[in-house]
Amino acid sequence: MSRHPDCEPCGAGYPRMTIPPSYIRKGKTKPLSFLLVFVFFACFFLLTSQDVFGQYTRPQAQQDDRVADVVETASKAIVNIKTEEMLKTESEEKKSPSLFKRYFSGEDEVEELVENIGSGVVLDPKGIVVTNEHLIARAINIRVKFINGKEYEAYVLGSDPEYDIALLKIVSDKTDFPHLTITGKKIRVGEKAIVIGNPYGLSSSVSLGVVSALGRNLRIDNKVYANLIQTDAAINPGNSGGVLLDVNGAPMGIVTAIYGEGKGIGFAIPMDDVMTILSEFVENKLARPILGLFIERQKEEKKNYLLVNRIIPGSPAAKYGFNVGDRITEINKRVIRESLKLQIAIRSVMSKGAFQLRLTRGGKKYTVNIEVSDIEGYTPQPVDQVLCGMKVAEISGYPKLKYRLRDKDGVVVVKVLPGGIAVKSGLKKGDVIVKINNNPVKNQKDFDAFMIEGLKRNYILYQVKRDDSLFFLPVKLDTLL
């Protein structure tokens, strides 16, 4: 056995202790004093070593228990969302080489009922659920299911396609739903992260990771996601709408996307952005300001701008002299960037009384000063023609005879204008709109009222009857400014 150079030959393994001269008298030591010193150092060594090792063992175990506690509590507020939508697919007639079937059957597409799954987070005890807009964009039926097995119907309270956020309201009189509380904490890169969701329909699945980065911008299918949280916690299909938590159970974000080209790269919408929209709905303050422009995002020589495609007649935009082809480059001195959220930018200046738009026209630059009072409370009228690009009529008289309708309730589409929302949504002359956002439409008055309400929610879903078929059409308003 080799021994430590400072150890005595007995191999006791303790360092040699040198006794100070003051403790030596006439060649003898003070046995009691020496023993006390020895006991003191031995106890000090044992106590400090326990602390050193404890910081790696006991806190780690406690942290693991904390994660389990967080998951147990938070899972009660995470719901499994199932939606149904009608998906258009090629019919067998179109696939067939038969010219007669292809050109005379008139059935190029068929509607197929498709079920989608995702996740949601309850953020209010009255049953308000936040999820992703892309999950419910075409939904005709929405159901939410809690971890305890209880299931409820839900409807869309509002949506924001720019943020990919939708708010659902559970159909129930309960006011004590389990929910998560927002703390407004600061997120740090490197801190641990917990994801709870329903990947592949597997209820309340949990994955762990860290916050990999903040402020990420991402483009998916020509849609820009801005200011995202990046995490390496496992995110799979079905996790959309789930929650990203810290180890204390504080929500950090809502899961929205995965990076298809690499594993371990997922993204979440920061909770601050979610709360901005939620507070507007809960406080009933949401009112979408409408200037009266239909725009399209464009980019040229690394510069982003909004191209004006259409102007609503009689709108504030028409009164201020906007022209088709104008390029808007700034909103109240904020340069148009790929990541700029237009509706948030407009709503943020509504309390200032006035704001500016910078634009270019024919190579020249112009500044337009917009009075908030001019766009506050403005609603396009008539809604069907100036907003949707179509004309509807009640089912009576000539329209009823022309389109051979037997229906009593609803409105019939009698004209579809080129380039409008209606034609882009797939509406045709003779279609009967029977519901808007699942609200039955009896006449023109109902149509106008539900359309205006849909504008506030930023969500419009038609139920349409065409011949003997019944289907749903979502109306996209993301190009309306």
C-alpha cells in the first residue's frame, strides 16, 4: 500500500498535524487542548463536505420532485382539443380519364370530414382557452377534453392569425375551471423548460429541455412568426397550443411550431404576446380598427412594404386619398419589417389621437396624417359588397325563383366580384349562407350583424349550402388594414 507523504506510517490516512510551540512545555503536550483542536477540525471537515456533496444530490432530487409537482398541477389546466373541418379532395371523376365525367359531371372536388388534434391552455376560470389559430382556422366543430376525462364543446372567441393565437370559450356555466396563472416573469436563455401537450393525441405528455434562444423569427408556408422562444424540449405534432413552463410552473409561452429540418428545435409564442390579446377580449375592449385598405406584404431590395391592392369605397382610406399601388413603408415611424404585427401596430396608436403613414407613389414619398376619430367605429357598409366583394339577397322573390331555392332562412349570393374576399374563399353565385360562426342566419339583417361581430373577433366562418351539399368556408381577413 502506498502512503500519502504527509501521513504517518500507520497509514491512518489523516494529514500530519503540527502542534504550535505554545502548546509544548518541557517536552510534553497538552492532551486535552490537542484533542479539542482535533475534534473541531474533524467536525468542520465533515460538515463542509456534507454541504459540498449535498448541493449536487439533495437539491437535484428536490428539483426533480418540483418538476413532478409542477406537471401534476399544471396538467389539470391543459386540454386536448379536437376539431373537425371539411377538406376538399379530388373526386374519382376528376382522376378518371373519362372526358364525359370530367367535363360534364361538374364534380371536380369532394368534401371530406377531417379530424385534427392539438392542445390548449386554460388561462381563465370562466373557461377561456388559448391555442393556435392554425388549429381552428377551418374548424366547424371544436371540443376540449380535460385530463380528468370531462369533455366540453367550445367556440372561437377571437383569433389573431399574425400571432397564430386563438381564444376559445368553453360552453359551460362553470366559473371554476382549473387554470394557469400568468406571472410576467423574465425568461432567461439556458433555464430549464417543461412542455405539456397532447402529441399524436397522447394526453398530457411531458418533455423537458432548456430555453435555447429568444427573439427568433421564423417563416413557415409564407407566414412569418416573430419573437419566438426556441427550446430543445421535445415538441411533436399535436403539441400545438400546449404550454411551455419554467421549473416553478410559471407559463413562459404557447407552443406553436417545430423546425422540420432539425430535431430538438421547437418554438413557442411568448406569454406577453398572448396576454396582450387575452386582456383585450376579457375586458371587452377589442375593436378592430379598419382604415379601408386591402394590402399585401412585399419585399424589394431587402426593404419591406405593404402594397395597396384595393380600397373600400367610402372608407377613411378613400377619403385620405390612398391609391391602388401605393407602397406603405412606415406606420407611425415604425418601419415595415417582416416581423411587424400590423394589427398590433395600428391598435397601439389608437389612444394617441392621430398617427402617420409613410408611403411611396411613383417614386415620390408622402406622409399621411390619420385622425383616430376617422377610423374609430368605422364599419364597411354594405358589408357584403364593400368588404366581401359580393352581393347577397334574402331568399324571396326573383332570387328564390332564379336559383330554385326551397330554403326559408339564410341569404343567397347573387353576385361575386373578381379579386374580392368572397371569390378567394370559394363562394359562387347561388350559394346560400346559412350560418356565420355557427350563428343561424335568417335574413340580411342577421348577415350584417354577424359579419360585424366577426370583424371584431377577427374570425369569420361561413356555413354554405350549395345544391344538396352543406360545407364550411373560412373567411381570411389578414389582408384587411
